Amino acid sequence: MEHLELFFKAIFIDNMVFATFLGMCSYLAVSKKVSTAVGLGAAVIFVMAITVPLNWLLDKYILQEGALSWLGEEYAVYDLSFLSFIMFIATIATMVQLVEIIVEKFSPALYNSLGIFLPLIAVNCAILGGSLFMQSREIQTLGLAFNYGVSSGIGWFLAILAIAAIREKIRYSNVPAPLRGLGITFIITGLMAIGFMSFGGMLTGGDEEVVKEETASIETSVKVNEPTLEEETIKVIDSVSVDELEIKEEE
């Protein structure tokens, strides 16, 4: 259940493009054709699926405070978290070079159509954002890190595929001259982001259970305190009656 929840949340709710607006340069530049968008999206999925688990291992066993304790007790005091950015970027750059070699070897046409944007995946903020979000959200296991990398890549892939399909069709539409090109693209992206916000209610089942548990605990505490309230009321009534008797005796 945890894997499934993380998968859908990373794709629809915390989408890299529509929720955090990361990777917008490649998203806008390579989304004129569906074919190039599919190629770049697949490359992003591959890179994130490899780099996020690798960076999780780096963070878990090298960078965190006390992560080097597996080398010995004397190394447990070291904190290398200040190297997170450079280590993460080095891992991403290595994987991007591997992807570039594979694409150039097996699909020269796609390599030429992607142009400079394929090597620029190394500095794509969506790729680095996946590793940094993994670190900040303290993902517990390697399997969850792999799941998060794949699902975040799929979310970015769906975003660029959707905008590419719309931009191909919008060529035949009568768009006002001031909005043609990037203007209408930004407007459509904003509308799609609003649409993706509606997915925020997909994973509220757990919250409802928590609310029910809290409500039940409150009701239980009220029931426990009811006798106490009755006793206090009886005491107040008794004290009032005693005061009345004293007043009558004095009269």
C-alpha cells in the first residue's frame, strides 16, 4: 500500500511540472512534437529511476551524519551532508552521459532531434529535484526510493507528452496573435496544473481514518468525564442546600 500510495502521489499530486514547476526549460523547448517529447520523457524516466536510488545509497551510507559508522566507530562523528549537491549532480551527469551514448547508438534520428537538450538533462532541475525531495522527505528504503524515482519520471513524462499533444493540435486553432507560441503554452500549462490539483483528494482515506480515531477518543474521554461532572453538580447542590439550612437556623 505504501508503494502504491507513493506511486500515485508522485505522478498526480506532487507532479514535478504541475506542482513544483521543475524542468520547465526542457518541458517548453522539446514539446513541439510528440515524438521528441516521448524520447526525452523516456530518457528522464530512465535517468531518475537510476539516479534517485543511487543518491539514496550515497545519502544513507556516506553523506548523512553518522552514516560512515559502518567503517568503524571513529568515523561515526563525520557529517558529509555538505557534499550532497555535488555528489548528486556527479551521479546524474554520469547517468546522462550513459543515456546519451545509448540514444546516439540506437536512435540517431532521436539524438539529432533532441539536440542540446539531451545532455542538458544533467542540469535539469527536475532530475536533481527528485534526489533532493527524496532526501528531504526521508524516504526509508531503497525500494521506495526506486519507486519515487520511476513515478516522478513518469509524472514528468506525462506532463511533456500532454503539452506536446496539445501543441500539435493547437497549430490548427485560431489563437490570437499575441498569445501564439509560448504565451498560449504557459496558459495551457497553468490550466493543466489547476486540473492536476484536483487529484489532491485521491489519498485522503488515511486522513478520514485518523479523524474517526480522534473523534472516538474524544467521545471516550467525554464519557469518562461525565460521572465526574455529575459528582461536581451534586456537590454544588449539596453545598447550596447546606447554606439554605444554615440561613433558616439563623432566622
